[in-house]
Amino acid sequence: MIQNFGSTKMNKQDLPIAIVGAGAWGLSTALHLANAGYTNITVYERAGKIPSPYSAAWDLNKIVRAEYEDGFYTKLALEAIEGWKTALFGPYFHQTGYVVAATGRAPPKAVKHMEDALATIEKDPIFAPGIRRLDGAGDFKTYTWQYSGPLTGFKGYFNRLAGYAHSSDTLEGIWKHCASIGIKFVLGEEKGKVARLVYTGKKCVGVETADSKTHKADLTICALGAHNAALLPSLGQFVTARSWSVAHVQLSEDEVNLLRGIPTTNIRDLGFFFEPDPKTRLFKLCPLGIGYTNPGPNGVSLPPPERLPPPQDFIPREDELKLRQLLRETFPWMADRPFVDQKLCWFADTADSEFCIDYVPGTDHSAIALSGDSGHGFKMMPIFGKWVKELIESDEQHLQRWRWKNVDLTDQNWGEAVSWRIGKGAELKDLIAAQSKIARARL
């Protein structure tokens, strides 16, 4: 097959490809391209090892579910779930089932989103046998006998098809597999950190790493998630780096065994949690909300380049209160336990929750941007790289929804308009100031 990256013409599969970022989407892209016969793939990652702490998937677990308000993504997620059941991805997938609910105090927006998502699957012949509506504490405890809290006003459903994947383990496993089939990896803050894209005229001809070395590539694929706009500033006009809080409770071995196999639980007006991780004995919780941005002088939001300024290891007070209420409703014996390993998880967000899988405009088909996971992209990891392969082979993004957007939304506060989020957003600087004030008050 003779085609071109940019203006170069030869066998496309032999041309050098640089993938920037070894997170879920970067690794999936490398895997699918290699499986399709591309022979010259190099992945650059600033972390010294994989899983990378710069990836949103550097985490214990992520929800794998297929209910969406938009049936387009439902179909894709069902395909992805089949991918999770293969020998390569299966060791990291746990089909525990999925409990989704709203409390009796939930705002109408949270209830509506839950009902709209349920409507896309409740009568679907694939889902229907595994769906049951739940109304009241008795119904919920039928599926999760370990719930010991009051479950006040809980209404929702159980979905047998869904569950979660161990995200960090997935990254490590797929990285090792990719390396074993000939994909090259360059890791580390000097050799693996891409400082800039290199251009000759309008064409991207490779990358320059932090050690000032240039690496030639006929196609450069930017898969840096929330960090992508650092290399592609105009991407930041419609993709926003946003973060959500993550916290954990340290459990004993007996407590881990007590909660083993519980369904992934998502209470739409409070937060969600998973069965405990048996290796670390950590029970992970995440509050639901709008999230937090970090805009610079140009309005583009990016994660902090290094660690947060002091204080570290915290989540906003409002999020802590949500999580403690979530525990009081479900596992009250855990509600006053200290939270450990608290952090903000950064992702690449779009106003319409659509992905961006497209050539960067004005680069003569020599650079591709993969972004806009919008908090629901990890579950697609088994199949995501297929869409990048299709883009390369067609030389055009045929799906309007996944095209690069020539709009500037940096001055628009659209986070609260997203249908599946409730609450108020904030900027990182305000969170840090509030936390510093609390810390000083305790002295």
C-alpha cells in the first residue's frame, strides 16, 4: 500500500512513527498499529517507568460500562467490553456488575441523566437480561449484601454487564506486550520527555526531547491526555485540562475480603467506589462533580508541570464531605476513617464529551492529536487504537464528532452544562488557597 504521511511517498507501514505519551490511548495506538503491520514505532514517555504517573490511568481502577445517553458510544463501549474479555486484556478486567443510583436528595439533573442512560440499555436485547431496577434499601442489598448503611431514598438499577478494569496494571501489561512485539520505548525526564514538535515549513518532521536531541518521524501522534496542549497550544482552545478528586481508605485483610466482589457503585449525586484492591488493600472513592481547571494567562488549562505547590496530598473539603456522606449511606463503619493517597486526577475534557482523533490542521497530515477523553476514554483502550489506524489509512477523519474543532472556548465556563455532571467547578489556585487557609487555622 503506497500512501503518504504528509508529502512523503513510500510504503506507509515502514515510515517512522513517533507516539508521544504511553498512557491508555498511546499504548493502544502503538498496539493496533503494530498488529496492522507498522514496523517502525517509537513511544516517548517522560516517566522513568510504565505505568506513568503523568497518565490519567495511573490509578487503581476505572469504570467499564456501556450505558450512555448517546447510543453511538454505547455501541463502541460494548465492543470495548468484548476486547476486555480477550487473553491480552482479560487479566485486568473485573465484571463485578454496576450499581447506579441517586439518593432521595439528588438534584433533578442527576436523576435525569441516570434515567436517560438507563433508557438506552433497559430494552436493548444485549443488556436487558442483566438489568434490574432497584427501589429502596432492600432492593440494593439484594445485589450487595455488604451495604450496611441506610441507603436513604436510593433509586437506580443494577447492570450485570459492567464492572471495572485495573488501570495501572493494564498499562504495565500492555506496555510489556508492546515491547515484546518490537515497539520501541524511550523513557525518562531527559530522553523520553518531548519538549516540542519539530517542523520543516508546515510539516512536523519529528520531536525534540528534553536532552535537546531531535528524533525524526514521518508521523507524530500526540497522546498526552490533559498535557497535550503543552505541545499543541491551539488544542487547548477546545480541550480543557480538568481534574477530579481521588481518595482511598486503607483496609485490613479481613475488610478487603468482606468487600470482595461488590459491584462497582456509582451514586450520581455523591460519588463512586470499587471493590478493594487485594494487593494494596486500598478502597478507592471518587466524588462526582464538575472538576477543577488550571488556566494560564492565555486561558488554556494545563495540569501543573510538576507537583502541586504545598499543601500536597489533599482533596477539596467539599469533595471530602461528599465521600464521607457516600460512606455513611453505604458503609458507615468506614465513614470516619482517614483518607490516604489523596490526589487530583487530570483528564482532557471537551464541552460535548466527544473525543478528538484527527490530524492537526495545517501540518500536511504529519501530526495527529488524540485528546478529549472527557473522563470516559479509558474503557475504550482495547479498541481505541483501531480508530487511529483507520484515520491513518483513510487520511481523513470521516466522523464529524471526532474532528479537530476550530473554535475558541477558553473564555467560556461550559463545565457545568455537561449533562452528566452536577455541582460547581473551581480553579486549582482557589483550591490551594482554601486548603492553605484550613492548614493555617489548624496551627
